[in-house]
Amino acid sequence: MGTPSILWSITKKCFTVGVITLTVSDLFASIVPVRGASMSPTFNPKTNSLFDSLSDDRVLVEKLCLRNYKFSHGDVIVFSSPNNHKEKHVKRIVGLPGDWVGTIYDVVHIPEGHCWVEGDNSASSLDSRSFGPVPLGLVKGRVTHVLWPPHRVGTVDRKTSQNRVSSSSSASKF
Amino acid sequence: MRQWRIIAKEAMARASIIGKFLCLLHVTDAYILSSNHVLGPSMLPTLNITGDVVLVEHLSHRLGKLGSGDLVLVRSPLDPKKTLTKRIVAMEGDKVTFSLDPTRSHSSRSLVVPKGHVWIQGDNAYVSCDSRHFGPLPYGLIEGKAFMRVWPPSSFGLLGE
């Protein structure tokens, strides 16, 4: 008589904790590991220190930005890949809707509801230069802090490249 | 003094029950089943122009069990705050033939739907803004499959082909 009710209460507690964790990670913030070197040196820089080579960086992804999809140039975002919805990528926003972004071959106009993302490590990054502008509906969150490894804990700053992007907001100043 | 402590404890217990219930509501709404109000002329005659309430299930698209002919709710690629209701016409790898202007039947184009995308169209080809205008839709923008209509009561029932 004792064991089934203990099992049932443990199951109930696990279910409750699971549901609450899922809700918090969907609506507020979650912690994700970053794989690959496409955002080096912001994430996973390949230095010779012991911590860096042991494991991937863990970052804090906030989901409050998904209420009104207001992003700025230089934000680092997590988004589902347009070619494979099961994969998620971490890249930096270089262009917002209405901007003109310069690539090696031509100048691309970012349509409404899309953004242009690039990795900080241009040499080894699969980003908008390959798969084009990304619909903002695929964005799953914005990276605000690095949480691991301990010696690189801190906020993730915005980095803009004014010389390659002509945005409608900067043009209106003239 | 002790009365305030008892009241505070009971308030905390009630708040935690309400909090757990809201979390369960969110998980059900986002991962299992939700009801959505859809309106607009682009899905006539399947859905009414004045608005219907449909039940949307969020399991099929996660399990990859969607196919052509399904009514889906998708996040608009032109405005991430808007949700569209359209029908899947072709899945990835399929060849789709369409005409931008249905009144002129001899102006049609064909293309193959790329990997990771689907082709959606509204049933009312004349007024629908869909894949014929913004191109193939990335699969990740699909939010759920509408399978049943619950309002208005006169058209209560499953939504089919």
C-alpha cells in the first residue's frame, strides 16, 4: 500500500517540474550549448586553455524578445535552419527588414519580415551568405550572456558593421 | 502576527496551484491542442470570411506527419507577428505548377519545392497571399494542423479535403 502511492507522488512531482521547466524555457529564458566555431571568438574560441578545449560554451537565451520581434543590428540570435527545421543555429543579425547588405558578389535587399545573419568567424560560418535572408518567424530567442566557461562569463555585446550595411534608419539621418 | 503568517502561507499555496495550472495550460496550448480564431477570405469556401474557431493540433508537424492537403497554421514570413491559415499543396521535393493570376489561365509556372520547405496556397486563389507570392515556406514556420471546426455551430465538424 505504501509503494504505489510513493511512486505516484514521485511521478506527479516529476510531471509538475517538467511542465514548469518547459514553460519557463519557452517563455522566459533557457540555457543552450553552442557547437562549432562559426561564432569564434565570441563563442568557442580555439585557445590553448584547458577549459576552452574541454567543452562547448553554454549561453543564456532569452525568449522575451519573441513577444514583439524587435531586434537590433548586432544581436546574436538562435533560429531554426530554413533548410532543416530540426537544426538550430546561433548567428549575429547583420541586416534587418529594409536594409541593403553587401556581400562579395552583390548587394541584397532584405525583404519585410526577414533578417540577414552572419557568424562572427566569416571563414567557417554557414549563414545568410549561403541560405539567404532568414524569416523572423524562425527566430527562437536572443543570446544575452555566456554562462560557461567560468572565465568568460559575461554579457554578449552588440557588434555592428556599419561599412557593409545600409539601413533605412541610418539613411534617414541625412 | 501568527494570523498573517497563516494567511501568507495559504496565499502562497493558492498562487502556486494557479501557477502550475497556467504552466499546464501553456504546454497543452503549444504542444498538444489549441483553439484558434481564423478569419479572412483567403480560404473560402472551406473557412468563412467572418471568422471560425478551429481546433489545431501541434503534434503532427513535430512528428513529420504532414502531407499535401492538410490545413495548417503558419507564422507569416512577411510579418512574424501574424499567423496565416493555408493548405499544403506540395511537400519538399514535389513539383508544383501554379498561376499567379487565376483569371488568365495560360500564365503558369512550375518549380520544385526545395528541401526543408513546403508550398502553401489558400483555397480562394483569387485573394490569397501565399507561396505564389512569397515563395516556398520553411517547414519551421508551421505551427500546427487545423483538423476540426467548432464554431459556428452550423458548420461544426472535421475539416477535410
